Amino acid sequence: MIVKKIFKLSDLMVAQISAGEVVESPAGVLKELLDNSIDADATDVVIHVNGDGFDLIQVTDNGNGILMEDLVPAMTSFHTSKISKPEDLLRIGTLGFRGEALGAIRSVSRVTLESRTGESEQAWKISAEAEYISDPEPGIIPNGTRIRITDLFYNSPVRREFQSNQRRLLKDMTDMVTDFSLAYPQKSFRFFSDNEIKLNLTSVKNLTERLKQLFSIEFSHGLIPLYRDQEGVAFRGYISGFQFYRNSPSLIRFFVNNRQVKYPRLVGLLRSVYGELMQPGRFPVAFIFSEVLPENIDINIHPQKKEIRFKNEDKFYELLRSVLLRAIEGRGVIAATRLQNPAKPVFKSSENDNDTQTFNLPINWEPETHEHLEKESPFERFEMPFPEMAHARLFKTFVIASSSDGLFLIDQHTAHERINYEKFLNSLTKQEGVKQYLTQPLPVRLTPAEKEIMKKEHHLFGEMGFDLEDLGPAGFVLNSVPYYIESGEEENALFILLQQLANKNQDRLSAIMLFDSLAKDLSCRNAIRKGDDESVPNLQDLITGLSKCRRPSRCPHGRPTMIFLGKTDLFGLFKRKI
Ligand code: ADP
Ligand code: MG
């Protein structure tokens, strides 16, 4: 056997080898160029592609431009203006940062780079091919940057041969421009293929307008808006109602900080959220934008920056899941199908309440009193359909109702529970005197453990309106209870509270959280039960009560209060046009 000598690879070969990681296709090249235009704050981007992109990819922008003396460094691997010290890697605020795209592209194509900064008298241009770079010569563009890439992969024929499906390549490039145009609706994008304009996306106000530009109006009307800004993660975007679907996941697009990335769990998540409404083999349309603090993600795990790692991925997933559920719920798509998809820990309500059996909490549920107010949505306001007229009762359980938007089935128990709960919450915020004194002090027996809790959390009981007096050897007496507690329920309420304190393993529980769980418990007890004929309120009152609620669509424990079948959906199901 002949032992071969080891040689150092030339810089060009190193560049070519590593170029494969950075750019593997015309669409990949285009992505890097668009990243650069966005990072340069361009507001107008023009893309020209010839053939399948191997012949020509040219991007012209009106961004900040490149200094003449930086033209050569810009085209050299590991040169960047975007980061300078190791800490910068921890909070990346630009799309590019690795400084390797233009260098890599240059090693596998012929490149011309032309640019003019605001201060410069004129544009300057350089050309490069393999290791050779020309001297700067005067250019013609009025401002910004133009980069022209020809003969892509001319020196790596294998890569070129592997990608011979022209339609596919063009589609990938069109999708790339579409993604950027969605992420940056206020910027304008024009995409030419063989000098024919394929996309003419002028600057628009917001994502909604962009979607109308890209897709049919009818389609964009069928989309359900998402919006949530909480716990350090903001979500916005659209998902399709169930009458719109695709046969592939191609229109499921996911963005983090305006960067389109892969999120492998997303398709499965959507499927679980749509449940039966999305038949196998069908996929919803979703444009989901999330914003996360740069320090909470790591984008530097893939040379093409296509993948992302979250600091707390499970949390992110749960937040997204709750946003999606809520969005679909707002549209009232039949929630029952989803509740059969057990995913979350179960919540067990008080034992003697057999109507409220074990069920799944839909989301990472927190007391509503803790919820931050949602910021104004950047989208046009989405009005939730709401029942107007009650018609009848079905199975002694549901109320059939309608509005001009569609048909509603209301669960009388959960609806009533919701109404009661919000009454409690209102009384809390209004501070209508927290407690009521009992006509006679009520002796209560406490176990030693309960006494411990009592002593430790004494102030909490006080804040909530429970006035407990320690009579030493004679035990405790209850002098007052929160005013919303009905007579006969006093002791019970106290024990529910003690139970909650004993069960929670958190060190500190705020009065508000306790109040919240107590309010939930009591609103459930006081609500009409399934099959209960005697205490049925006027059906119309139930709707009026719900309409006054801040969150009418779910009971305080998270079960749906009503199911909505929209007019569009209803007609669609019968294959009718409205
Ligand atoms: P990165 O984007 O990671 O910094 P690139 O190789 O893509 O690396 O680009 C190198 C540098 O060239 C950038 O840091 C930027 O300063 C400059 N540059 C590239 N394209 C443009 C553009 N369209 N407008 C202004 N500057 C650009
Ligand atoms: Mg770049």
C-alpha cells in the first residue's frame, strides 16, 4: 500500500468546500443576498433571475451601501460589519453575522459587487472570479448596492447537475422572495424571471395587506389572526380556517425575529390543534411570526441559519400551542374534537361535582387575574362572533343560539360558570368591601398541619376576607368570610383554601391566586348543572351574561362555553356559496 503525502488545501479549495455548507442552491444564494439587503435597511429590493438561477441572480437594493474600501473585504470570507466581539454572538440582531456568504458565493460563481453609500460621490464596482478580484472602477447605480452573480457552480458541476429541475428551482426562489415580503411588508420587492415580472409587491401597511396582495382576497378573508405578546414571546400571524387547506405543508411558514426558519415540531402541533378538522393528508396554511429576545435563541447552529435553538423550547412550544388554540377557538371551530386529544395534565375539580369530571387543561393555564393586558393587535381588529338569540335547549344541557354570523351551541353549565367567575373577579377589582361578618363566630376544627398553614399564611387569609381567631386551647373560630360566599358555604370555602395551600408546593402564594382558585371553585358550584331543570335561567339572560364577560369563550377551568359554526363554514359544508 502506498502511503500518500498530506498537503494543505489552497484557500480557494477550502472556500469551495465550505461554500457547500453556506450556499447549496440558487434559492440559498438569493436568501443570503436578501438577508444582506435587509440588514442594510433597504426599503426597495429588485431581484432578477435568469433561467434556473444558475445563469444570473441579481439583487439591487437602496440600502446603506458599502464603502469603496470595504468592497473587497465584503467579498472575502469571515469579514463582516455586523458583529465584532464574542458577546455579540449572544444577541444577534441582524440576519447575517457569520461574514461568510459573499466569500462562499464568490468561490463558486462570478460576482460583481457595486455600491454607493450616502456620502460617496459615486458608485464603485468590483468583479471577482475565484481568487482574482478586480480593482474598483466607477459604477452607475444611484444609491444602495447591486450584486450580480453569474455562472453559479460553474466550477462545481456536480452540484449543478444535482439540481436540474428548473421549475422547482424557480419556485424555491419565488417562495424565498415571498417569505421576505411577508416578514417585511413595508418594504417593496420586485421579482423578475427572464426579465418578466413575477412578483410586484409594493410597500404595504402590514402583513394583512401583504397577504391580500399575494393571495386572493377570499383566501385572506378565510384566515384567522393570531396575536399574543406575553412572557417574553410575541406571536402574530395567520392560520387558515378549516375550509382552506393544502395537500402539502408548503404554506406553513414559520419565522423567528423575522427570519424564516424550520420548526420541525410545528406541523405536528398544528395537526394536534386542528384535530379532526384537518383530515389526514391535508395541511393548514399558517404564517406564524414569533419574536423572542435575541439572548433566548441560538441561531448559530446551522451555516444557512435555517435552524434555531430556543433556550426554553418546551415553554415556547406551549405558548405557541395556546396561541393557536385560542385563535381557532375565536373562530369557534368545534372545540370538542380537541378536548379528546389529551396532552396536558388533568385538572380535578371538587369531588361532589360530578358534572365537572376530569378534563384537560387546554394550555399552560394561569389565573386570569394575572394576565397581562394584551397589546393592541397590529392587525385589523378581529371581532369574535357572538350569539344574539337563544332558540332552544337541547339534551337539558346545551342552548342553541344564533347570530347573523352563524350557529352557536352553548353549554349552560360552563357558560354560567364563566358568568359567576367574572362576577367574583369584578367584585375583587371593585373592592366592594372584602368581607362579611358572620352573625355568630363559627368554630372550626383544624388538624395540626392545617394550623401550621394557618399560622404561616395568616395575612393571606386576612387579605381574602377570612377572619380567623385563635382561641388557644378552644381552637379557632371564623369571624368573617369573603362577602361572595353564600351562607352554609363558609367552612367549606375555608377548607378549600387550606387544601389549596397544602397542595401547592410553591413557597409563596399570592392572595390573588388563592382568590382566583376559590372563585373558580365557587363559580362552578353555583352554576346550573347539566340536566338541571329547576334552576335554568332565562336562556337569553345567559347570552347577555356571557356578552358582559371579558373572556366568554371558556369557563374558568378552560372548558369551552360555546361552539360556533360560522356561516361560511356552514355553507361550505353543504358545498354552497353564500
Ligand atoms: P454577513 O452578512 O454575515 O456580514 P456577508 O458575506 O453576507 O456576511 O456580507 C459581508 C459584508 O458585506 C456585510 O457584513 C456587509 O457589511 C456587506 N454587505 C453585503 N451585502 C450588502 C448590501 N446589500 N448592502 C450593504 N452592505 C452589504
Ligand atoms: Mg450576509
